[in-house]
Amino acid sequence: MSKLHERLAAYPAEALGGIRRGIEKEGLRVLPTGGLALTPHPLALGSALTHPLVTTDYSESQLELITGAHKGVQQCLDELTEVHQFVHHTLKDSGELLWASSMPCGLPTDETIPIGRYGGSNIGRAKSVYRMGLGHRYGRRMQTISGIHYNWSLPGVDSEQYFSLIRNFRRHAFVLLYLFGASPALCPCFVEGREHRLQPMEGGSALYLPHATSLRMGRLGYQSDAQATLAVSYNGLTGYANSLHEALTKPYAAYETVGVRNPGGDYNQLGTSLLQIENEFYGTIRPKRTVRTGERPLHALRERGVEYVEVRLMDLDPFVPVGITAPTMRLLDVFLLHCLLSDSPPDTPAEIDELKQNQHLTAERGREPGLHLSRNGQSVLLTEWGAEVLAACEPLAAALDATHGTDDYSAALRDARALMAAPDRTPSARVLDSITRQHGCGFESFARQQSIDARDALLGLPWTPEQQARYLAMADESIAAQKAIEAADTLPFEEWREQYMSVKELG
């Protein structure tokens, strides 16, 4: 603890006050009946290619709502709430809802799920072709899973320190899965035709695991046999970049069989390597750098270093209208600061395998009494290890409280420590309790009701003509910006694709 105190003392209050956080929150558009909305991205929301706050993720039906980077937790949450309000006011005439759960609603056949469309520009077409490739590689259903990404930075932190943070985050990610996992059940349509170990809820229409925390982060979620062959090290920017470089440039036999184009000339995917582009690499956390127009993310990282980290394992909280609360965000701030300032030895292939196993165990059995994880080859009780991590966070919560003149960070940590000892109060346990007690063991019934409650709560908040006008103007500006990009293109798409995918673009 003394080393932690020393490192903490090295950060003056103004540095801690400079923490910035932003949110990217995914959510499916669904019909009033609970089925997936197959309509195009609503024009009134603006251009999915260029709008700064409202876009789509994989599917035309999957909205992604984005905030800026904020120094205050409440300011970030206020912006997220306002963007949600605009979306709900736009959708209300159609009756469409935003799905409140990370695991998807009732889905049509895989090929019927619409992929995102971004217009006729080269970059817009590339985004659609990339998604077509994801569909060929992993199936479209997997891509309809939704979550919250928490983007976080601290002034003065360099790339080496961010990678230290990332290594510790991966070691202790089970704590967040246990505390905030909220996807222990799903609709049977999601696993249709797939092998799984889920259990049917008696008398209902849900599949679940009794002690699961986050099926989204388990074997049924963002997992890939192909990517399982990647042993990416986080011991530094050079090693990480080289690992990704190989995955982005080395041909992969199964994807070569699919081919870039089909016999009719339509595009199947952007390329035939293990990863089409950097974003295809799945992980619980990513090092990130803002990219310039047309720049590859790996090039940006290599040239200018890590700017922030993107936390990717957070489920949507279905009991909260916008999917995340201020106390959860504060706990994330404390947790990430602990990951940054604690000792962070280099990872090894053996540890990487161990961490993957810990993730799967926690995702699928995290609330199981007496569940043990593996720490450096030694068996340790999940709740005991989690309690240790949270106890070590105390001075960091106190420092953030002092910086902001509050006790909110310590309160968030205190609640998290209490939850570690009370698995029946975790979000995943509450989801299962609500499904069984109030929804006849039906997952869709539960998630649909939470979606309705969220919509009603957000539509019930004040919404001024000035706010509506500002968002409509932003939508119009985004549509104009997309048209300008399309008008500025000079290269044929295939020539542009070859240039964008070339090895030299990776830096």
C-alpha cells in the first residue's frame, strides 16, 4: 500500500481533477411487440456516418449514443441523458423502443438482420463492407449484443503507464463482471442452431445459467475461435502494435475461402486477414488514440501513443433508463486509478490463458458460492480476491473525494464492497429474480417492460423547444457533412479499399 500512496501523492489534485470520461452506449431499436425493428436508421436522427452523438454500431437497428469527454461524472451523465431524450422523442411516433438489455430482443433469421449503411462515400461503403465481413465471420446475431464503453484518460499518463493500467485491468476485470454484469439470461432465438450449456427456465421462454453474471462476456458473447489463436501481449506499445500488425496482414485460410468479393462482384469483407481492421479485435479494454481523417487506428497509436483507454466489458444496466449510473461511473474511476497506480508486472502467455479462464468462469458462474479463480497458478476465492482489490481502492476514493469536495467516490466504493459480500443483490441476480417473479420466466417480457419504463422515464423529463431545435440542427448538419464527403471522393472504391488496407497505412 505504501507504493500506492507514494504514486498517488505524485498526482496533484489538479491532475486527478483532470480525469476525463466519455460514454458510448449501444442499444437495439425494437418494435412495440419486442421484435427487432428492421427499418432504416431514422433520418430525423441525422447521418450515422457523421453525427457526433448518434450513430449505429453493427446494424441499422443498433443505435450507438455517444458523449464527449467530460471532467465531471454528472456532466457526462447529463449529456448521455439528453441524447437519450432526443432519440426517444424522435422514436415515439413510430412506437419503437430502445432495448434495455445487453442481450438482444427477438431476432429474425440471421441474414435478415440489417447491417449498418453509411451512404455512398468510400469510407461509408467501407464501414458497411466491414460489417458484412463480421456477419460472414461470426454471424449477425452475435453482433446485436449491446454494451457500454467507458472511455477514460488522466493528464500526464504516457503509453507505458496506460499499458500498465491495461494489464492490471485484465487481471482484475472479474470484479467489474461480478459487480455490474447484468446479462444472466437471454432469448432462445439468440442460440438457435448453436451448441450451448444454458438451462431453460421452467415454464418460461428464457435460457439462463443460475449463477451467471454476464453471458455477453462469456463463451456465447463476443468470442471467436479464430481470435482465440491471438496471444496479444500488453507489455508495451511496440509488442501490442506488432501483434495487431500481424493479425491485420497475415492471411487466414478460412477467410480467404470467403474472399473479398463474391462471384457477382459484391463485397463479402474488406480483407482476408485474421482481422479486417483494428476494431475487429475483441477485448475487455483497448488502448486508443483519436484518428485523423482516413488514418488507420494502429498508425495513430504507433505515431502518437496511447491517448485514453476504452473499457468494453460493461453490460447495460436494465434497471436504469440510460444503462449506467453515476455511482457506477465513480467506481470505474476509482478502479481504473487503482489499475494505473498499482504494481503491474509484465504479462506472460500462461497468465493470458489464466485470465481468459477467469473471465469465462466469472461470466458464467460468478455468483456461485465458493467459486475459485486462478491467480498466478494458485486457487483463490473470487469474493476474497475481489474484496482485497476493493479494499486497496480506499485511498484512491478518498483522494478523488478530496479533489471534488464530495464523499460520492467513497460511497460508491462502500456500496461495491457491500455488494461483493451480497451476490443476491447484484444486477445479474436482480435480473433473474425479476424474470422469474414478475415475468413468468420470460426474458423478452422482462426486457420489454424495462425498455418501456426507460422510455417513459426519459419522455417524462423536461425537454425544451430549444433543445429539440439544437438536436435537429445537429442532425441537419450531419446530413450535409455526409453529402460533402460523398462529393469529395475521387477514387473508385476498389482503389480506395486497396490503399486503405495496404500495409504501409499501418505505420
